[in-house]
Amino acid sequence: MTDKKITRREFIKDSAMAAAAISAGWILAPGQVHAEVNTRTILNYNPDMEYRRCGRTGMMISAAALGGHWKRVVKVIGGTEPEGWMTMDIDGKAFQANRHEVVTRCIERGFNYVDACCREEILAYSKALKGRRDKMYLGYSWHIWESRFQEWRSFEALKKGFDDGMKEAGLDYVDIWRISLLVDSHQHTEAELESAIRALEWAKKTGRARFIGVSSHDRAHLKKVIETYPDQIEVILTPYTAKTRMVEDETGLWATIRSKDVGWFGIKPFASNSIFKGDSSPESPLFEEDNRMARLAIRYILCNPAITAPMAGIITVQQVDNVARAILERRKLDIRESADLSQAMDHAWATLPDNYQWLKTWDYV
């Protein structure tokens, strides 16, 4: 495969063309033909994958995206789980082979988006994507050099952190830069938010980022941020699990997302693996049941047309295939499937680690 060098200028031009060509709200189901969508313009198009328009960015994103997290990967490659999974030895041969294999299978199955939110993820996926950036969009957030940390909240600090991270990763541009705000982002001052917005605008204007946005776990505040900066917030990233429901009227976050035409990625589709009863190892006696629960969760989440894509932290080629299989299955859950998924999510909520209790605040959007 050729390692084609794509310049910032070329991507800015392509972005404008894509945004102009694709109208709001399009979902292209597997094998579907749409009179206004030329599948040749969809990055890494596969007829067995569903693609959804990522808000006004115009990008058609695979309905299943690869999340940067690789929790439990030691169950596959061996070794001991580090105290914090983000401290994984990303230079290890077994780990690099695993990430390369997973990305390869994602490309083969029509995935076209991977999101990285910390140093290790960015470096790992930049390497795994080397020579094939023309197959997958890359979402970027070097969170320790962003607004979650006091010393990185100024405009100048955010610019420096972004450039330093891009340099270390050997990146010339990213497809999406979404600044990680505080988990409870209402704690930011107006000045801090304005600095983040200025930094995002700078990155887009200079061709460092094709599209821009933020991530937050603070539902009410994120709604306010979108309404305050509707021209700048093109993409958001929030929690979204198989317990999440839309409020019945149009006062929810989802309604603001739709009205402002914002792309929306959902993290923790499996509630940080709490939905599963097994340990993710191939020899687990609960292997098949956990695979089924994963598919049910993906199908449930994609019933919301406002979601661009749920992002799963996939650790094996088989898990890539399982998520891709969910895309092809009947979307609406039947009574038995709904009951089984509800029971699994009740189990997840009962066993959530203390540091993930905030997921319970995302029952409604």
C-alpha cells in the first residue's frame, strides 16, 4: 500500500467539497443507494457498513467507530495490566502487532474513524495508521495538555500543547481536534471556554485540524456551550450507553445537537465493559454471550438517528467482526432482546467502579 502524503491544503479543499455535497441527516444503511450520495466520496466505503453524516462537517462516518481505549488487551497479548491502562508499553512488539491487526481489520470491515484521547493512544494509532491515513479519519485530544488541567487553559498554552503533541506524533494535521473539557465542564470560567474556542478556531484556520469540537460529561453545560458557540462547535463527544434515552420533548441535548447540526460520538457504549460478565479473553466461557450483549448495545444506540457513531474500545480482530456484524443485524430489538439488554445494563449499573459512577447521569439526553 502506498504511503501517500496528503497535505493540509488538499484536506481543507476536500472538506469544503464534502460539506457542500452532503445534506443534513443522511444515514446510508448497508447496501443502500441514495440519490444524493456518491459512495466513492465516502472514505473507505464498504457496502456492508452503515455510514452517517457527521453533522455539518459533511463527513460520512462509519456507524461503528474505533475508540482509542484498549482495556483488557493483556487478556489477548499477555503480560500484566499496568496500574493505569493509559501507561501501557506502546513500544512492545505484541502490543503494536495487536493495534496494527485491529486497525487493519477495521479498515477491511469499512470502519473509517478512530478516536485517540491521550498521549499513548495518539502515538499508538499514528503508528498503526502510517501509510493508510487515506482509509481512516483520526480524532485527536491530548487531554493532559488541554483544558482539563489548569496550566493548559490559556490560548497560548493550548496552541503549544497541540503543536507539541502533533510534532511528537509525527502528524501534519488531524481530522478532528476536540478539546477535552473538565468532566464537570460547568466549572470552567467563561474566559477558559473562550480560550478553548479561540485555540480550536486557530487550529482550523491554519489547517492543523479539519474540524473542531469538545468533549464533556456535563450534559446541561454542553448544551449551553453548543448554543453559545454554534459556529465553532462542529463535533462533540459524550457518554452514551445502552441505558441512555432521549427526553420526550425537544428540550434535551439531542435536540440542540440536531438543530445546530453537530456531529456526535458516543463513548462507553459497553459501560466500561461492565455490561459483560466475562473477562474478554477468547477462552472465556461467557465469550458468546458477551459478544451478543455487545451487538445488542450497538444496535440499541444506533436506533438514535442523532448519534454519528458509538466508539468501542476494541482489543481483538474478532471484536471488530462482532461489532461489524451488529451493523448488519436487525436494528430494532425485540421483546426478548430488550429484556436481556436491560438485565445486562442493570448488572452493569450495580457493578460500575466508583470512578465510573458518573455514567449514571447519562440515562437521558
